[in-house]
Amino acid sequence: MADKKLNCWEFTMCGRGPGGAKVKDLGVCPAATEKKLDGIHGGKNSGRTCWVVAGTFCGGTVSGLFAKKYETCKECEFYKKVQKEDYHCFVLSMNLLKKLTEN
């Protein structure tokens, strides 16, 4: 049986996932609520495509827009994990961004 694919908030244990310990103070992470990317890479909402979602909680601070955070995201252990697990069907960031902007 294959291992369950973790969402970013489960992997990082940031506390901003649904019902997380830091939700009251920091709010639910946008990756946990953005539904346009639901199911991509096996994630819940944008849980496995967090690098294209603005306002995610990375490295202890809230990150900004994709263009400002992507260089940091490429070095993130979670990003590398998703790339490795889904190497055969990894969706390019530009395609993810396009999905986010579709109505």
C-alpha cells in the first residue's frame, strides 16, 4: 500500500491547517482553503501546490506572491518531496498559476 501523500500543513506542522493550533491567531492557511487546485498531486485543496498560493506560512512568516516567494519555495523540503513523489506527472508552476486565475 502506498504512503498517504501529505499536504503542506501536515508535513510542516505549521498549525495553520484545518483545525490547527495556530488558526485562531494566524488564520487558516490559504493553501488549505484554495479549491481551484484540489486534487493536484493528490492534495486537499492546494495542499500539494502551496508554492503558487499567496499568503502561505513559510519559514515562520507569511509569504507573499508567487513571484516573490518561488525562489525560496524551490529550496523547501516539501516542494522537493512533491517533485520526487510525483516526478512522472509534476504540474509546472505556470500551469498551476493559470488554473488559479481561471474563473
